[in-house]
Amino acid sequence: MTLIAFLLICIFGMLLGLLAQPFAMLSRLVAVGSLVAALTAALLLNPNDTATLGEVQLATTRFVCFFLTALTASCLMLCIVGLVTGWPERLAPAALATFAGVGFAISATDPTVALIAAAAATAPAALVASRIRSTPLGTTVGVAELRTLALVVGASVLAAVTVLNTNWNADDPTFMIAIAFVALAAAVAVRSGAVPFHVPAALLSRSGEGLGLVLSLVWIPTGFGLVALSWGATIYGVPGDWLDRAVVAVQLVAVATLVLGAVGAMLHDEIEEVVAYSIVQDTGFILLALTARDADAAQPARLWLLAFILAKSALVAWAATASWAFGSSNLGDLRGWLRRSPILGLALVGIVLATLGWPGSDVFEARATLVRLGLPDSVHFLGTAAILLSLAYYLRLMAIGLLTPSAVVRGAAGDRPRWHPAGAEAAGQEVLAAEVAPVAVAKSAEVAPVAVATAVADPASQHADDEGPVQSHRRHVSFGHQLRVAWRLNRPLQASLLVLGIAAVAAAIAFGGFGAAGASQSGITLDQAAGPIAIPSAIDNGGEPTPEASAGASPAITFPLPPSPTPAATAATAAPSASSSASPLPSGTSGD
Amino acid sequence: MIDTAVLAAVAVVLGGVVAVTPRDGRIVILGLMLAAVAASLVASPLPSSLAVTARILGALLAAYLLWAAAGSGWVKSAGSAVGPIAEGAAAAAAFGVGLTIRPVDPLAGPVVAQASGLALIALAVVPLAGRDVFRLGVGVTLLTLGCSLMVTAWSGPTPPLEQLAMAALLIGIAGATSLLVPQSELASETVVPVDSVETAGAEEAPARIPARRAPEKAAAAQPRPSDASAPARTIASAEIEEPYEWFIPTPAEPVRRRPRASTVRRVDTPKPADARKLAPKKPTRSRPDLGGKP
């Protein structure tokens, strides 16, 4: 029931958010309230919750709960940043719709339902892109969005049918599996903007979407990628020439993404484009997880997805805050930003740590494992190259921040707490007018107008006036008055602190904090549905037997075996917990 | 007696042909709705009433979203370049191929589901290759319906939740299409007569201006001919050579009506920027005689 509650909150929050769109304040209130409610529901999700809906069982695992919590938390944090830096129109309703679809997809035990729901969860990206629909750029982005949606739908259905069906009328039964693998990998690659398909992502980054970028480039690809990865080690682990060729093609895309994405981030001068290419580069690891086709790649892939969500959300928030604080997104104008905003610099360091980690940390090992299992031995150096290239563009951002501040940066407020006399006076007049008027009117209808007018026009004169309701009220609220003035004067500081908080959470998740490492041990429900083939439910659930396994009952969905399993594959199914060397495709040789 | 699935399959193909052929957006949407509703019935045995209800409601809601985006009127599809007969022939050919091939043997569902699914996928290919956003959305919808029919044919009866997920997907596609259709394209197709309304300072305003256009854009628009003489083809969004603007809801500017003759102030009121743009590029009229006053 907790899962149903989460899904209902997301759906109703989305509907309310859309209905409230014409009213600025109400839409923000509804969006933040809905996200808070969704986050609360996600935190209260029961890891062993089950519900049957439409003859299909929905079930949760620890990872499902953690994944949905990470999505809603990152969206809520970004929306709070947006309250300061500029409200992302339509982001919250679109994100809630996506979260509902992802919730259905990763909790359904039926592969077809899971993939169709995952495809439906990609559609709300149009909500964010629609803001620019009346521009030539918007038309191009819209065409790209719809074509991507078509590819995602086609690939999802083909993959679902391929997984379910064993009666293919073909000489080589792995041919259809190879086609489904290519289609699913292409859908993941196009949706996440992998390098040959990166143009829509780059165009979107130029559209001034700001915080809205995160939905199209991070949350939706992650949700779809998680579903696509769920049976990679079982269904696509079948050896076959066609499948091996398909894997090589996907490996080429992954390598190009890892290298050229970082190069793109280094070459561009707009901060949003740097962020977009950085995200594109890191989606290469999702493709590597697809090409691994190994049970050992499942846990690192899940941990990487969690770190990816938080770290890239923090990066988008960082970029939006920097652009807002300095009034420009061009790196030429942002010279010296680090001197002016050291807290943003700290946040960027946290983001780098959350993305790359260091040797021995969870996220670093996850990346290294994906490179080791997803690529042939001869190109394992690309993992190190990807880290170095990533460091290069992050260091470039830092180095630009350490230069002599440009005029734009010098004119910006920066992170230091301020109490500027002129600003304080201006803000104080507003606060005083708002606070004094009701009291003055209540106490003396005759004196109040004159008193309020005097107070607003010349607050300094109030110090000399010891009589009257205005002065007494002013003395009463003076501390709160000062706090409110300080709050108004230090918006950049607040935004920087928020981004630092997001980066800290991302770093904690990337290092296995908050139970992320343990949660990533358990798969999503679809993994358990695929259990009869290779991964028993008891092992895939972090070593804890599922209710079905403990009761001795078979899972609700029994997957058919892949067609014509070879002796090697049969041996692999008999030893599910064996290392990658015993899998049908040895690690590092899958693409050879 | 003819099976319900066969009748529904024929309706699906007819709806698909209707969806890709005409230029009037309303007929396109009706064709899509017919195909989507009938697609839920191409199964043997028929799905449960809950599943069919979900699919029908999804189809209706998807059609409504597209209809609402079209402003209940004049959004136009680019239409078929080859005409309805050719589109029908292509669909019929794909239907025939679907009746004969057996990629899955034995089929778990009715063969007409495979045939109609293949026909819809064939019909969706050309719209998916174009750049007209509305037609592209029609193509994605047809592709989705075709894929769902393929699932029915190859995997057999589907659970109600899958039907519900498919309905949600159709709604999502329709919503995405309605959101991504360029606003200028919608607005340029919706005109209302404004003969009785005139902006102050512009005595000869165009006879018609787009109804749903922001004031600035309305001012920049060229005078359109009447509906009867308007070209029937749809203007693709890429062809519209208008100054594109960010879609930011603009508060409606009060339209100044022509004042009565007795209340006309004969002063040199500077023209508003909008009125200046709206005024036709003709030699300006000579100023009226003000009785010797400057």
C-alpha cells in the first residue's frame, strides 16, 4: 500500500501542478507541497511491500525505495534552489509524472508492463521542452523529443516481446535477442544523449532551460536505463554471433560518449553546455553496464545510477546558481567566480568527488568495474582516460574561477554575508511598511496614516520619535526586522549553501552513505522476476530471502528460458553467484 | 459470423489511413481516436471490461488533448503527399503481409492483430520522417498502437495493467505532441474577424488577425486573405518566416475600440508600438485640419 500511496501522490501532484500553472505563487506552493509529500511517501516505502493491480503484482525492494527517494529528494532540492534562482516552470509536474511512471516500471513484475511504463515515463520531457516550442530551436527540439519517444516505445515493446516469447521462427534464435538488445541500447543512448545522438541534448542546453535540463538529461534516462539494465545479465547473456556484434556496436557508442563527451565539455564556453556534455559523458557508463551482460555488473551499475542522479542534479543546480548569481553563463564573464563565491567552489569540489570519487571509494570502484566488465581488455585504459578528461574540464572551471575577477563577477553580490546600508534601508522600508501598517491602523485610525507614511519615508526619523504606536511597534520587531532584511540581502549565499547541501548529499551517496551501498545490492522487482533463469530471488535481494522464496513458492512471474541455451549458459544458470569468469561471456571479452 | 477482432482490425487500419491522409486536424484526430479505440478490441478472447474501458478512456483523453491543442479548430496536418488511395494501398499491402508472415510460430494471439499492427507501423513511417510536429505526433501514436497490436499477436492476452499502461502511454504521447506543436503554427491557423475592433491610431488595420496570438505577434503578422481564398496546405512550422518569440504568457493588452466621433480627441497622440507595426505600409494620411492649431 505504501507504493500505491507514493504513486497516487505523484499522479495527483502532477495534475494539481498542471492545473495551478496559471497562478505563479499557487503553482510553486503546490509543486513544493507535492514534492514534500512524495518524498515523505518515498521515505516511508516498505521494502517488502506488494500490491496486485490489474492482475500484475507490484513489489518493492530496498533499491526501489532508495531510487525513488533519491529521485524525489533531488527534485525537491532543485525546486528549492529554483525558488531562489528562478522557478523552473513545469519542472515539478513533469518530474512527478516521470516519477510515477518510473515507480510503476521498477516495481512491476511483468516485463511488458515495466517497459511500457518506462516508455511512458519518458514522455513528460516534453513538458519542459515545450517552453521554447515557438522558436526554431524549439521546433527542432520538439521533433527530436517525439522521435526519441518513438524509438523508446518501439524498442521497449520489441524488448518486452523478445523477452517473453520463445517461439521465434528463425534459424538463429539469438537474432531476435540481438535486435532487441540493439533497439534497447539505442533507446537508452538516444534518450540519454550519447554522443552520436547528443545534438538534442546540446540544443536543449542552449535553450535557457536552466534547472529543467535535469529532467531530460538525468532523471528520465536514469529511470529508463534502470529498467533496461534489469535483465541484461540473464536474457542478453546468451552467447551468439549476432549478439556479440550488437554488443560491439554499443561498446563503440559508449567509448565515443566517454571520450567525446568530455571533449565537448572542455571545448564549450557556456556553462550549461559544459554541464550538458558532462552529463552526456557520464551516461556512457549506463551503456557500459548494458554491454557487460554480467551479473557482477548489476550492483556497480545501480550504485552508479544513484550517484549519477544526485551528482548531476547538483551539477545542474550549481550551474543555474552560478549563472544567476553572476548574471552570465559565459565562462569568459565568469572569470574569478571562485574568489567571489567560495561556497560554490566547495560545492563543485563535492560534485567532482561524487562523480569520480577516489581509488577505493564506492563510486570509483563502480566506474572501474563497469569499464572492466563492459569493455574488452585492450581498451580498459579508457576508464582512466575518462577520469582524466573529466578532471580536465572540472579543473578548467576551477582555474577560470581563480583568475582575476571580470567586471561581471566584480559587480555581483557573491557569497559573503552582507549588510549594505543602502540595501538594508531599502529592504527595511518594505519590511517596516508591511509590519507597521496593521498595528497602526488598529490602534489609531487617525494617527496611523501619517505615522506609516513617516516611517516609510524616513526610517531614521523614528529614532528621534519616542512617542506613538509606530515607534513602539518598531522597537518590538526590530530583531525580526533585521533578520528579514538580512534574508533578502543574502540570496546568493542561500543559493550557494543549498547547492553545497545537494553536493554533500551526492558525495555521501556516492561513497555508499545513507545505506546506498547496501540498497544497491538488491535489484528491482524485474530482476527478481527474472530469477528463475539465473539469479535466485534470495541472492538478488541482498542475501535476504524474499517472501516467496522463504515460503517456498515460485515468483509471481515465471520467465521463460532463453531459446536454445548452450551448455555454457546452462552451467552459468546452475552457478548464479559465480564470478564473471564463469558467465557465458567472460568479462572483457564480450565484444571481441 | 465475422469475428469481432477482424472487424476491429479493419477499423484500426481505416482509422490509421484517416489519421495520416487528411489535412484538417480534426479529421486526423478522429481517425486516431478510431484506431486507438478499435485497437483495444483486436484480441481473442476479448480483454476484460476494465481493460477495454481503460483503453477507450485513454484514447478519448488522448484525442481530447490533441483537440484542445488544436483549439478545437484549425490546426492542420501536412497531410499525405501521395493521397488517400496510395496510403490505403500501402496499408492494405502491409495488412496482407501481416496475414501471411509468421515470425512467431504459433502465434499466441489473432493473426489480424499482427496484420493491423504491421499496417499501422507502415503508415507511421512517413510521418516519423517528417518535421511537422503534429504529424510526427500522429506517427508516434500510430507506431505505439501498432506495437501494442504486435504484442497482442505475439504474446497473447495481456493483463489489465498493461492495457492501463498503454493507455497512459497514449495519453503521454498525445500530451507531448500537444505541448510541442509550435504555438505560432496553431495561432496562424486560427483567425477571427476583428473588423469592428481597431487599434487606436491605425485607421486601416488588417481585416483579420490571429486570435490566439500575443499582441506583439499579432502586430507583426501580415494581413491574411479570407478563409475562402486561403491556401489549403498547411504551413510547416519550419516554413513560417515570422519573428519567433519565447513562449511567455503575455497579459492581454486592452484593445482600444474606435471612439465615437463626438469624443475623438484630435491631438497628436503618439502611436503605440503595436499600432505602428499593425498599420499597413502605405503613405500616411495627411493630418486632419485642426483649425490652424499646431
